[in-house]
Amino acid sequence: MYSIRHPQRTWFGLGTIAKIKDEAEFLGARNALFFTDKGVRGAGVADMALAPLEEAGVEVTIYDECPPEPAIGDLEQAFDEFKNGSFDLVVGVGGGSSMDMAKSIGVLLGNDGAPRDYLGVELVPKPGLSTILAPTTSGTGAEATPNAIFSVPEEQVKLAIVSTHVIPFAAIVDPKLTISAPPKVTSAAGVDAFTHCLETYVARNATPLSEMYSLEGMNLIARSLRRVCDDGSDIEARTDMALGSYYGGVALAGAGAGAIHALAYPLGSRFHIPHGVSNSLMFSHVMKENHAAAPEKFARIARILGESTDGMSTAEAAGLSVGAVEKLCRDCGVPTRLGEVEVPAHAIPELAEAAFKLERLLSCNPKELSLEDIERIYRAAA
């Protein structure tokens, strides 16, 4: 028996951002809280959602202070600002950070607790306000997931609000919103999206439903990530990436991420490394540890990435996936070694301790990892 969770409605395709008007009218919304960041707003992308909301007669309060890699304190500050408002809709337009802020505020405004009360799995008692999300990057898949991720500086780790109530009412995935994403954001986000698809495919919790999304997501991203890194105006590649990222988010909701994310989170929290880059730093090194635990799946990943496995054993073919992923990251200009981002070797024991605490993620990994295994992987990535 298995199930999968996703938004009640998803719009996909060029120009679908205009459908936010229909969704707001369907919900009877009159007073929306709108989360974005200054870059998205300054590029005019937020206006693509604000204009149809205005047409729907919705009064909008804009919060454009969403930071990259938000901390729990950022969420607490926003909640304090808006907890006494009379909102009936929350909208998030941006990357994963803006969408996670929007999802979390939506939950908080419909419940009685404080932000830290809900860090964990299924701790949110009841539904919050209706939420509509529109991604401006192809990476996190946050428009489809039950997770909202925040760093907790005092613990030097990232933790999550994980709840079915976090999943938005509607996701609007319009590739046009991603065209202005800068090259570094495009490449790191794309690696993040591929990580989601790969980790959910090999996860212990994977099901036929989640695997369907994982596999198609990998196929889309494998054929288009290099293209979009070379030419950000390639709308066909942007469309593939947007759909692949969404599929990765749906797969995350069904299967969960694994050790790549578990080892990446402490890097982001302690050294403020962007999440997609953190994943890239650990990607091939964790795969090297994992591929023997699911050789048939890793062999298929190698073929998706263009490797010829003719005449090879399954184990040999699985091993090719490690180099293929590292090459993908390199071709897109995303670092794959800790030394490239100046993470010192003396930090590794503390990073390993922090990663080892992330049982939610490690429990999904195809291979059980000890603290010693995790420290060894970090050292191999140095």
C-alpha cells in the first residue's frame, strides 16, 4: 500500500501565471499576503503574479524581504509582523526560500503555535490559510512538497516543518518566470532538482508512484540542464527544467530525500553555502557510497546520463553513475569539492555529527550510514 501527496491543483506551461487570478477567485480571496525577494521583484517577475491578483480584486500586502537560505529567526520575524493580520490567502513567488516562507506563514496563520513548535514531522494540528506558489527557479520543487526548510544557527543545522498541511493549495509552474534567473542560480538549482529526482528514485521509501515522477524528472533534467546553463533564454530547456523540478518535488513528497541532503544541510547552515551547491559538493561522494546498495537503479541512472553500459555487469554500470553525476555538475560550473568553497578540514567532525542527527533523511538512504561513514564521506569530498 502506498500513496503520494501533491497540490490540489497544478498549472503548468508558458503563461499559466495568469491563472493565479482564477485560483484567487475560486478561493474567494480578498486579502493576500505575498512573499517574494527583492531580486525577483526588481526583475519584474513578481509583477507577473501581482497584476492578475489585482484584476481579481485582491488586496495584496507584499513582503519582499525573503532571504536566501532563511533561518528560523527570519520566519519568526515575519510571523510577528503578520500574525494579527486579516489575510485569507498566502502567495509565494520566488525560489525555494520565498516559497518555504509563504508555506510556513500560511500554516502559522491558521494554527495557534509558534514557528519552532512545528519543526519536525506532522506536528501541525490543522490546515492553515490557502497557499498558492509559483517558482522562479527550477530547483527546489517547493511548490509541490510538504516541507519548509530553515537553518537553526544555534544547532548549526537545517530543520524542517514537514506536514501535509504545508503542501500548497495550488502550484503554478510557468517556465517564463525562470528565464531571468542568473546563470549561477540556474546551474545550482538545476543540480538540486536532479538530486531530488535521483535520491527519491533510490530511496528506501520509493514506490511505483514516486519512481514514475523521479525517472521522468531525471530524463527531463539530464537532457536540458547543460542546455539551459549554456543559454538561459532556451525556453524549451527552461520548460523541461521547470517540469523536472516539479516532478522532483512530487517525488520528495512520496519518498523523501537521503544522505546527499543530510550531508548538505550542515554545510548550508554553518557556512551559508547555497543549497544547490551544498548538494553538488556531496552528490558524487555519497553516490560512491550508495551505488552498491541499489545497483540496478544506479545503472539506470548512468544510462539516463548518457553512459553506455553495453557488456557491463550491473555493478560496473552502477559505478559509472558516480562519474556521470560529477561530470554533470562540473559541466554546469557547480563545485564538487569542499576545498573549492573553503570548507576547512577541521570542521568535518562537527559537520558529521550534525548530519548524523538528521534521521528523517538518513532513514530514506538506500544504505545505512554510521557516524564514521559520514565523516569518511566528508573527508573524501575535501
